[in-house]
Amino acid sequence: MPPRIPVNQVISSSSGPTNIPTDRPTNIPTVTATIRYPWPPILNPFASGIRNNKQIFTRLKTRKYRNITEITRVAQLDKYADIIVNKYSYADLKELLVRYGLPRRGYRRVSLEKKLTNHMKLSTTILIDLE
């Protein structure tokens, strides 16, 4: 059985000043690890289709997928933005445009959808839910 060391000796020996040389400059920020997801995405069977689409869109927007080219990422970003926006009713489109602070003038659904999808792809804000 190894000899027991009193706790106060362990604390006092570890709390003293250390003169360990560091090779890394102190002004470099540390990079936090981000989760990278495989492409094509694996759908969550417990989430609704709309939630899955929003999650995939957000991950595409923030470049969280690996093994995907930039051209494919932009094309898929357009695809998922269209899928999300097409699920909304005309009144919901108008309400979302107001929430995002976008002009809601116009009566054609296509023009409202285009405004919303462009904002979704270009903005840095998260997607707003109507619930």
C-alpha cells in the first residue's frame, strides 16, 4: 500500500509558483472546438420535418458541415431556404417580414418569398419561429 500524504502538503506543494517556460505567445486567442457534421445530413427521426430543415439550413449557413464544396453548400442553402419559406402561409410571410424589419409591400407571394429567403441567407441572425 502506498504511503499516505496529508492533504495540506499536496495543496501547498501544488500552489507554489511555477517557472515553466512557455513557447506559446500569450496574445494568441485560443480556438474553441466546433462540432462538424457529415454531409449529407442525417435526419433526426424525433424532430419534425420543418425543424430538420431549419437545423440543416442553419448548419449550412454557419459552415458546420464537412466534406461539402462551397458550390454545393450555396446550392443547398438556396434549396433549404426555399423549402422553409414555402411552408409559410401568405399571412405568416408578411408577419415574418415585419419581425425581421423588412419591407412587406407587394401582393405577389413570390416577391415576398424572395425577400425573406434573401434575408435568411444573408443575415447573421438566427431564424425566427412564429410560435
